[in-house]
Amino acid sequence: MKVQFVDQTLRDGQQSLWGLRLRAFEAVEALPHLDNTGFRLLDLTGAGMFTVLLRTFKDDPWESTDLLVAGLPNTKLRAATRTVSVGGMGFAPDSVVDLWVQTMAKHGIDSFWIFDCSYDMPKLKRLVDVVKEAGAEPAPAVMYGLTDVHTDAWFAERAREMDSWDVPSIYVEDAAGVLTPERATTLLPALQEATPDTPLELHCHTTTGLAQLVYLEGLKAGIDILHTCSRPMANGPSLPSTEAMLANLRILGHEHDLDEAQLAPVAEHFERAALAHGPEYELGVPNEYSLLPYEHQLPGGMTGSLKKNLADHGMEDQLTAVLEEIPAVRRDLGEPIMATPFSQFVGIQALLNIVSGERYKVIPDEVVQYTLGQYGPLAREVEPDVKDRILASPGAAKFEGWEQPQPTLADLRKKFGKSIRDEELLLRALFSEDEVDAMISAGPIPRDPRTSASQIVENVRELVAEARDSRAVSISQPGFSIELRRGDPADSPA
């Protein structure tokens, strides 16, 4: 059959390996090649990316999105959205979620994958309709989890309901990378049978090194849309590489429409970008097989966050203890699907249990609200003794009878300014006043990759290597010049 590909290099690949720290100008040189490869879709951005760009670099995420979109005129582009939030672990009013979709569509986003790990189906359906009304394509997600609650039949029932919504595709994601080839032989055919009118997309992380085998089982089941990344941004906690999957397709006799000549320039670009930044920007390396991820089921990016939080408390040596505590907390909380936001709730609670030295001594508000069902229906009730302790915690009383505030856009404009643009209104609704003001004060985002200090260093290194026999190298352009001269070793101080 003919297999189509959704590229995840610029979004989930760099989220898994670089913590969403890829700035728009750093991707510019790769965009023409990505655009001409022939992907069905390219996953471009999401609220998490907006958060990192604004808080870490003071980059305007709307301007950053526009720069990326301008470089990809021939490819459908996708963004992520949750049903009850735009970024963060809390809630956003429907007016903000809807404006997010509408404004992203106005900036060139053609498709949205929509996820709700509590499977609140009415809320999922509401947002599917919002996306359609914005002129974009919705892709509701079946988020996989390895639990006693979520059987093949359970997932198939939800997929069957999504199939009735007249959507272009349904997105099947294994964020933790714990879908085994054996389980795939039963789950994927069940999902295919439940969705006769809607194509499935398969999105699996390579945490255990088995995602490629799961993709092969997906092909056997008739799933012909695979999510992959350019090789430097693939593997490890990321997704399978496009290059490897194409090689497998050839052996199996399947076809595709990708221009393979475009793959090497993209890979070379991101290899250079990683090397220019240094070791904190990892290149994807295949993981050795490990049983541990089947216990904690953490999405790839969360391990780094846990290490940082432990380091902040001087408890780096407690990582193993936290990873061992996570499965216990997950069982206590009714085995939620380990993806945003529930994976964060479980991971943070496990961290607090270890750091405080007592289980459930410190309980975040979000865990209280989760226990009360305010994030959506629970797949299984929280363990009774744990539930009692959570609801007896000092902060629990304020959430009894809580209902999510639903300010209108008129209410928000009254707060932030009646003439404010939708883009700034969204930023001010989602971030602090100081953060948005700092972004505005920083001015326009960098657009030329040559303005990057790391790129300048790399260019100079290449020039010096090429002019190995020269005594001097000089570079000059308006507003900038540099001259390097080789010294006589005899003149150097001892």
C-alpha cells in the first residue's frame, strides 16, 4: 500500500530531545527541504512551544509561528490543543480555547490534533466542531496507556464514537512508548475495525526501542499514516526516524510519495544546530530495551524535568526512588493515561512523596481537583484511603462545589484592553503581565540564522579549517567585522 507520513521534527522531535528550545530562526534553513519532501502533514507547534519561546527567550510566539509558516507554503500544518486548557496544567475558559484555535487557524494552521486523557467525549466533540468552524481539520486523539482499565474494547469504543464525528483522521498516540508489538496485534486491528470510515494515524515514541516494530504491526493492520522525525531528532524519547521507516517500507514492498533527496539536508541542518548548542541539545540515539518504562510510563520529556527538580533539592541520588514511586502513585490515582496533564500530576506527586519523606504529606491543588473529577471522568476511582487523605488535605476544602470559571471574550477585553489584538489577548490570558511585557520590550524575534552567536562561531571554525595554510582570516559585513591572525608559538607565554 502507499504509506503517508506526518513529520514531527519541528514539534515532538525537538520537544522530546530539546525541551522545545528550538527557536524559529534556527529552523529556517531546513524549511524549504521539509516543505518539498511531500509530507501529508507537518506538526508545527502548540501551547508548550509558545510557553518556552516566551519565557526562555522572550520570543514572540506568534511572530515565530509566522516565520515558520512562511517557510512551509506547500505543506499542511498542524498544532496541538487540549479540550480544557491552552498550555499549563490548569484550566482555560472555553472562550480562550476557542480563540486559540481560531487565531492559530488565522496564522496558517490547517489541522489540530485534540486530546483529552480523561476521554470526556462531549468536550472532545465540542472542540472538534470549533476546529471545523475555524476552517481547519480536526484529528481527535486516542491516547494509549498500559493499565488494567484501558482494554482494547475500551479504546475501540471511544474510537468508534470519534469515527461518527466526520473527521479526516483519528490520531493514535503512545506518548510513553509502552505499546508493545504483541499488544499492537490486538489493539490496532480493534481500532481499525471500530473506525471503518476514518483513517488512523500512528504516533509512537521510541522509549523502549520498540516503536518501529509497532509501526510494522500497524502496517499489517492497514494503518498507512505514520509519524516520524528527521534522524537527528528521532529515537531516544522521540519517534522513529523517517529514514529508517522508508528503508523498512522498501523491504516490505510498500510505496510512498516522499522525495528522499530532501531528507539529508534536513538531517545535516539539525546535526549542525545540535553541535552548535552543545550537549544539552541532544541528538537522538536508539535506546537499549528496558522494562522500567513499562512501570513508570513517563512521557519522554518528563525524565529531564524530574532530574532538574531533584537537583534543585540536592537530591539527585533519589531519581530511582521517584521512578519507583511513580507506579504506586499511578495505581493510587486510578491508573490515568500517562500523558499531559495526568503524567505531570502523577510525577509531581511522586516527587513530593520522596522529597517530603512522607506519602501524600504535600498534595498539589491539581491532584485534589483530579480526585474530585474536575479534570473529567476518572477511568477508575482513586484508592479509598488515598482519596480520604487527599480530600482531608488543607487545600482541598476550597474545591468543594468548584466550577470552572467561564469569562467571555468581552470580560477578558474589559480586563486587558478593549482594542487589544487577539494574539496579545491570548498571551495575556495565558501568561503573567511581566512575562508578556518583557517579550514586547525584547522587540522583534531574530530572523537570520547568521545572527546566532553559535552559528558565527561555527562559520568561523569552518573558514579557519578551509584556510589552514593562511596566516590571517578576516570577515566583514555592515555592522560587524572580525579578524583572526595565527600567532607564532614562540611568542606565546610559557
